[in-house]
Amino acid sequence: MTLRVILAIALMGLGAALGVYELFQYHWFASAGFFCSAALTGGLILIGKDFLTQHYLGAGLAVATAVCGFYGFLFENRALDVSLDTARFEAAMALAQQSQHCTLPNSRLEFERAARACFLQSSYDKIAAVSDAARQAYIPPELDLADKTYDLISGEATDLCQERFMSLYRACPDAFSSMSPRAVEKLSSSN
């Protein structure tokens, strides 16, 4: 086996493994994007640039990778999740009321920090999404698998609203009686 074949097999295996990981996260489009990107990367390593220009499979995989990436961004990115924005707003309003139902030490300060985090988290997510979308628009097909791997390893930034809300909710659930059960469930689940 040549080094080229070993590298192609290793990168295709990496892409397939990341695709399976995304399947377990219920990110269907991201998973399909990883599978397409793995096959595209393997073809580019084994055949070269001719895989994109002279083979329908290569061109189809490039298009499928782009389409899956677009739909993954559109439907699986938390920045575009309207129900999550609504839940954060409800949490911020409940946190801003600084309920008397919580007897934690420094609860007023903790409630203020959590309210601020919930008011700002959606904006942080949208800024990160714009940056990701701009980067994805300019990544050439040869580097797509590397970029997707980097994204998965670096992960999304932590959701400070969710973290702070959950720590206060566990300690003082009565302080959040004004929130809908759907909003509490949305912030309780890890996205």
C-alpha cells in the first residue's frame, strides 16, 4: 500500500466516524455532510483534481457536501432555533424578577448574571453562526473534511444561559414558576 492509499483510507475512516458521531447527536444533515466529505476527500487524494472535473461522482459529492452543509447550518444550528430563543427570553424574564423563593447565598448576584447571560446568549450564537457561514463559503472542497473535523473538535461555544439557568433551577425551582414547562425543558436538554 502506498502512502496515498493509507492517507485516503485514514481520512475516509475519520469522516465516516465523525458522520456516525453526528448521527448519534441527531444531526442528520451534518452526518450526511461528513459522509459525503469523507468520500470526496478520499477521491481527491486517490485520483486528484480530476475527480472533481472529470467524474460525475466527484462533482455530485461536492454538491451534496455543500447542500448538506447548508441545510445542516439552517436546521441544526442553535443560533437559528427560535424555540431556544423563546426559552432564553422566558428564563431571562424569570431571572430578572429575582424571586424571593431562592435562599441561596448571593442569589441576587447569581440571578443578575444568569439574566444577563440569557439576554445575550442568542446574540453570541448568531455572531458565531455568521462567522461559521462565512468561513464555510470559502473553504475549498479539498479542505472541507479538515474544516468539519476542526468544527466538531472545537465544538460550539458553551451556552452560559443554559448553564447558569440550570444551576439556579436545580437549587430554586420555585423561582421559575412563571416559565412555561416547554421553556424549562428546552433549557434543560443539552443541544
